[in-house]
Amino acid sequence: MQGSTQPDGTRAELYVRSLLPDGHTQQQAAVIDRLQGLLDADVLSDITVQVIGRQIPSTPAEARTELGLFALNRVSVFQEWAKRNGCSLDPAFQVRSVNSEITGEQYRSLVFPIQLLAEYDGSKLRCVTPHTTDGETVTVTDRLTMLEGEEELALSSLERASAARPPAQSDLPAADTIDEDSDPPLPE
């Protein structure tokens, strides 16, 4: 679902979790319809919908797919935006321990929210929703209502946080070049 190709327009990335019960998929469809309305009203210049699994590995070494590495990168950028704005992305993102039934090993994973909206103005990250500020949580639905009413939040944009597409498999570094000991910044 693409709008205009204006490089400096306000665009949105919607991350939706896959394999949800009908109630949630209907809610996600309603959000996509509202985003399309904002696109039609020229409030947004582009919309991208990214389907993501329930959870991703918490380190680049464990994220062996393009989408896993892309998602970890996005989470790091979202966390940086939240820190800059004194916001929290809790409870949207949660870190949990998972026991593998196959290997018997335990690992950490990052659970994605059911839906997350990231807004960009050119290459600047303007807003990530849901987020919590001063004990108040702004949901994706709340944020869409604000955008429909052309209401702005007093938040700082994060420079050079452009929404690059996941890299092609051939563009990824070899597994042995990834620093297996470094973790991306995860929700606290």
C-alpha cells in the first residue's frame, strides 16, 4: 500500500503481528483503513505495513533472517526516540525468557506489540505509538485520532532514522562477522 513518493512527506510504518485471533485482525484492518483515509486526505504521503511475528530473538546473532535484523534495528531506533522524548515503549515491547522445546535451551526474545505505528517526516522519526509519557499511554488508535484532527504532540524528532526496507539476503553480513556478545538496547 503505497502513497505518493514525496521524499519529504510524512509517512507511516505500521507493524502488525501475524497469526492473531479474528478480533485483533479486524482491529488491524480498521487501523489500516484509517491510515488509508489519512493518505487520501494528504495528511500522509506514504504508508507501509510490515507483518511481524509475535517475537524476535533479542540479539543480532540469534536473528538470522533479514526481517529479524531489520526488526532489531527498528526497535533500537524506536528506543532511542523514546529516550530522547522521556517516553517509555513499555508495555508495547516486552523481553521474556523462552525455553526451546527442541533444544532445551533458554533464550531471550523480544515480544512485539499487536500493532505499532512509526511516523516519519523525511528521514526524521517523529513518533512511535504506543508509548507512555507521564503515566499516560498513547495507543495507535489515540494517535490516529490526533492525526485525523491534525493535533500534534510536543515530541522531538530523531534525525536520520529513515525507514529503510529490510536488506536483501545478499546484503547481510556473514554470520561470523556479527558481534554475538552485543545486545541491542532493549526495553527496560
